Amino acid sequence: MLHYPNNDIPEGREDMKVAVDFDGVLNSYTTPWEAPHKIPDPPVPGAIEWLNSLPADWEVYVFTTRAQSVDGIMAVRRWLKRYGYWKAPWTIVTQQKLAAHVYIDDRGYRFTGDNFPTAATIKALERWGHQSAPSALQEKEGVITP
Ligand SMILES: [Mg+2]
């Protein structure tokens, strides 16, 4: 019998695949970007506890532009291990959009069939924790940082 750390598995959804963004969701990412393998910041409060609370047989993918290099992939795995994610050594770290039941991202917009965002809506979307201080570059160009 499978062991579930919690008992809130929706019926018929025992094999969930969850894709989680790294910077801004797991990593607090308060230090400006330097390189894919440089991750100086601690987790967002509760992030590791949340990862560890997911059922053991669910697949968790971490998606991040840091995965553009092997050094970046290994750095993310080391960071997950350092902060206590028990599945860190087996966690898929990718910059591809792999099949998943849900994508958890601090830059996401939920499409519900007919709500294509206008340009103004897109420009108004901001990461949590950055609502009052978008970077000058983001304001000027709408450039997305990792
Ligand atoms: Mg992010």
C-alpha cells in the first residue's frame, strides 16, 4: 500500500504531476540574478515543508531557466537538498514545459477559455513581493528576468 503524508488525495488523482517554478516560488530570489548556478537566497517560507508534504509517489518537476546548464541543474538540486527536500537527488530540474497536472509559477496567468489578457493586463501583472517596485528595465521594456 502506498503511503501518503497527507490524506487529501482527490479520488482518481493518485498519480499527479506537479511542475513548480524555482525562482520566486521555491527560492526567495531576493538577490539580483548573477548566474544559473549561483543561488544565494533561502527558500520562500514554507516552500520546503510544502514539497515534503506532497505524496511520495507524485512527480514534482522544477522548471527554471537555471536548467540551461548542467551547473545550474546541479546547483538547484544541491539547494533543494541543503534546505531539506528529501527527493532532491531525484528531482527533475528542467527548462522545458513537461506534462503536468498543474504549473505553479509566480508569473502565471490562468487562462479559462476566453480571457485572453490584453496588453495592459499583461503589463500590469507583477510577481508577488514586487508589486510596488518593478525594475526600471521591466517598466521600460517589459523584459522578463529568470
Ligand atoms: Mg519565477
